[in-house]
Amino acid sequence: MAVYTEVSDEELNAFIAQYDVGQLLSYKGIAEGVENSNYLVQTDTAYFILTLYEKRVNPDDLPFFLKLKEHLAGKGLSCPTPVASRDGELLGTLAGRPAALVTFLQGMSVKRPRPEHCEELGKAMAAMHLAGADYELTRKNALDLNGWRPLFEQSQDRCDTVHPGLGAEITAELDYLEKNWPKDLPSGVIHADLFTDNVFFLNDRLSGLIDFYFACNDALAYDIAICLNAWCFEQDLAFNVTKAKAMLKGYTSVRPLTAAEFDALPVLCRGAALRFLLTRLYDWLSVPEGALVTPKDPMEYLKKLRFHQTVDSANAYGLEG
Amino acid sequence: MAVYTEVSDEELNAFIAQYDVGQLLSYKGIAEGVENSNYLVQTDTAYFILTLYEKRVNPDDLPFFLKLKEHLAGKGLSCPTPVASRDGELLGTLAGRPAALVTFLQGMSVKRPRPEHCEELGKAMAAMHLAGADYELTRKNALDLNGWRPLFEQSQDRCDTVHPGLGAEITAELDYLEKNWPKDLPSGVIHADLFTDNVFFLNDRLSGLIDFYFACNDALAYDIAICLNAWCFEQDLAFNVTKAKAMLKGYTSVRPLTAAEFDALPVLCRGAALRFLLTRLYDWLSVPEGALVTPKDPMEYLKKLRFHQTVDSANAYGLEG
């Protein structure tokens, strides 16, 4: 949530001149996105978001992300659309970093989604899954089942300082998931990070999806599992089945689930909870003393994981199978 | 350069509803201003800047700042104009903090000002001094001559760790300034922080002044001295007399200097250099280990101070007396 790279007026004017977007009128560094520097740029034709990709993003992945947004927008999905330069390039260079200009999307994320927001999210996620079906590029999910144990090993020594017994609990869950992870589910491009921050609404209607920097190829239903974790628990971490039911109703109204997806949902939800538990645990243990940024509490996802461990069928999520 | 207070969509919608500005369409936290949280807010009528005042700002000072902007804008000066709520209030409350909505100003600061920018700045500063002449509220300059020694005492013990002999050099300068500081110069409302970040341009024409949170009553020529320090040194800290001459030409074309102001300019420049040396020194020594923010180098202002110590008349700044 910071601007890592400062851009001068001279550099930005030269960069903007490569695009057919009019004359630069203002720009502001915005506190959005965890890993990159973002500016809201105003020209005399429109507003844009300018992103400078910082070192945590692999430059080889950038064509996948940018062309995906172009592909999805071309299919009518509301998401930021990359603007091509006069030379037809989606990716340029600014202040020594890869940089891209995308259209500005109106709307705001909701901090406390209601069931109608969850239903809208379900519909948009399913529409994205359908729109991505013929996307030609692929990207492996670096944080899938195969990535979790190596990630855990980087925190294992110290994880019981966060919560007594946490290491054993994670180890048991990894054993379970490695034995029971579903194979051969319908797969395609997933967003993989559809938290409330990344979904915009206007007047309770979904106005767009943003931040595709975790997008990858994986089981489509795993995206649903991430959203059940991110959207359907209350502040006190009670599961709200009304919200889950609304999300699944929205999703299945656009793309019905297969029987295998229905059966897999509880284990996918366990996996999604573990994935965010592990990255938050890593961040929690990696943050320097005295840092300004407070990392997110990993315990939130341990509690969500424990809920999904009690679930024996997708009926618990309000789905009728 | 951060957003300290997060505002939810629900809180912001309720806040915006108190103003006659239309419906909220988007908002982004912006990395602007050192001490407050700022959002760029879009409604269906216009863009605004929303500021939440954090604890380093004294709430008792807020009416001075907000009514000053309203007063200056009313006299035709281009600066952010506070928007009154339907109840006629310039100051509201949001997320438990005092908060104000001001108009959005187009333009960009220039990182490397040229003489024509300096001339524009000089004109706008003089116009601001004239426009502020009948402003009814007053605010003492907390960082004037009387404030410098107490401020220095908080860094004195450790200041030679920054540069050997720095403590003795500052002490000698304080002694000099306390003996030679000019009295009875024309005074009024000054901006007191007109660094390049706080001055916007469009097509090399000045489009507005922002960030009035150091504004106070003091000698008008002290504002000029601050700008000579902030705008007229090159990256290598060589003084650029062409820029100084342009700034003073711009200023005096709108408001001529008195003989006393002309004579006082070198000592005012020494004082302004010391004031920023002292606050930067304090920040440099106060920053916690491992902090994300790098404080600005105090040595820059020691070098500027040493330049002004060699000046024996305002002719050195390109002024003809």
C-alpha cells in the first residue's frame, strides 16, 4: 500500500506522449496494490491507472496478465483494459521499470459485503471463467498444492511462536490435502485473489474486477473456494451460509457446477484457507521490527480452515447437490 | 506519504451525503502530504480531495487553514477550495478524525524548475501575500526564530553523529540569527512551505498552490527566503542566480519589496536554511530502525546555509537594490 517508485513530471510526460491519450493534466500516487507502484493519471481525454511493476513481479509474467485483461475486456467483462502505445505495445518502460497504462474503472470495494454483493460476485466470477476459456496464454499457479509444503517449511521453525501447536496442525492438514486433493476438475484461468478489495460496486451492482496479478491456470472451483473464504465469514469468523448460498446461486446461474466440483468444494475450501494461512504466516514472521505495515493476522485463516474441516458436503455452503 | 486511516465505503457514503456534491463513484487513497491521510474522491459532478487530519495536526489550527483557503480562493488565487456541507460547515468528522473536502486542482509539480517556473512562483506568492492581507484569523509561526533553539536542543546531543562539528556550527548560527534577526518587516499570512511539491503547473503556467498546513503570520519576505532555498539550488547545491532573479522579478512585479526587506533578505535566507536544517536533523535522528521511509538529508540545508553566510547583500540573489 505504497508508492515505491517516484515518477517526475518530465519522465511521465515523455511516457504519456507514446500513447494516444491526450495531454497529461495531473497524476497522483495511489495507495493501492501491495507489490507495485500505482498512479492515477488524468489526461484531457480520460483517467487511467499507471502501474510500475516492482521487483516482486516476474517480468516474464507481465504479458500473461496484460493480455488476459485485454482478452477479458474484449469479451465484455468489466476490468481495467490495457492501453496500447502508438507502436501497439501494452508494456512500456518508466523510471527503469516495466510499466503499463490501463483504463480507470469506476466503483468502490465493499468492506462488509451483503448477500446481494456475493451473488453479483458469483455471477461475475463465472462470467470470467467462461470468458477466459479460450485465452491462449497459460501461467502455472505458484501457490498451488505443490507450493504449500515448501512455503510452510520457511515458517515451520517459528510457527508455534504465533500459536502453540500450529506447526502440527498445518502438517496434518498438508498430509490430508496431499492425499485428498481433487484431480481433473474443470480448469482454466482463475483470478485467485478475488478478495473484497478487488471487486468494485456502484449502487450495489458489480462494476468491475481488478488486480489480476495472481491470475493463473487452475481448477475453476478453486476460485470459488477462495471467495467462500474471503467473502462469507463474519467479523467474528462465523460462517454466513446466506452469503455463501447467494454467491453459489449467482455463480451457477452463469456456469453450473459439475458433480465432481460439487463433491470437491469442501476440500478446495480447506486448501484455499491453508494457502492464505501459509502466506500470512510467512509475512507475519518476515516483517521487520518497527515496520509501519502491520501484516494480516494468520489466525483468521486457521479459524476458517477449522470450519471447513467440519464440513462434509457442499450442502453446508448452501448448495443443493 | 501514506494513508494512515482507512475509510470504508459505508463511512464515506454517509460523509459525502452531508455535501451537495452528487453521488460517490470512486475513491483512492493517495500518497500525498506527510502528516495526513488523503483520498481522491470522484462523484458524478466532480473530483475532490478528502483530507483526514491525523494527530500531528492541532485541531485548533484547522479553521485557520480551511478559512484561509476559502479566503484566498475568494480573491481569485488558485488553490484548493474547501467545500461547505449543507449545514455550512467546512470541517466534518470521518473515521473519528476531523475531515474536510476540497476542490481538486489540475496540474503537476515540477521536479526540476526552470527560471520561467520560478518567475511564475514569485508572482503567485506575491499575489497570495496581497490576497491574505485582510484575512481576519491569525496563527503564530511555531517554527520561527523563537522555536529554533528549543528544537535544536532535542537533537543537540547526537547531531555530531550526522556530521562532525555540526552542533557548534548550528550554535554559532543561532547566536548570529538571534542578534541579527530583522524586526518590523511587512508581515502577513505566509505559506511557509512553498516547496516544488506544493506548486502545480500546466504547460509551464502555474495552476495552483496547495498544502497550506504550515501557513502562519510572519514576515512576508521570509516566505521568499524559504523559496530561494527550495527552488534556486541545483542538484549539486550550486546556487542558480538566474532562477533567483526570475523569482524575485516575478514577485516584485506584483508586490515591490521595501528597502528593509531588501536589506534583510540574506539573513532571512540564513534563517530559512537553518529552519529546514533543524527539522530535517530532528527527523533524521528520530526515524526508527528499519523504517520504510527515508528521511530527507539534513546536510542539504547545511550546505545552503553556508552559501547564504557568504552573501552580504540581496544583489547576490539577482536583485538590484
